[in-house]
Amino acid sequence: MKETSKTRTVLQNVRLSYAHIWEPAEDLNGNLKYSVSLIIPKDDKANLARIKKA
């Protein structure tokens, strides 16, 4: 059984790309999933550190 992580991270000043957060999108296998891609500037060390810590 897959164990889910309960880590919560708050990021600031990021942009969303391909956001499927209100309605799930179908993947190649036909499964419906919520997803988002984050665009984070390379020089934003604070957000990158939060992600690595999580």
C-alpha cells in the first residue's frame, strides 16, 4: 500500500503552468488526476530550499 506524505510547503512568488487544480485532467492511462507545474526562478534560493527540505 502506498503511503502518502503529509508535508506541507508554502511557496511565494511562483507561477503555475498547466494548472489542473479545479477539475482533474485525464492522463495517458485514462486516470483523472489533479496536477500543476510550478515555474520558479533559478535565483530564488528560499523557495528551492523549501522544496528540497520537503
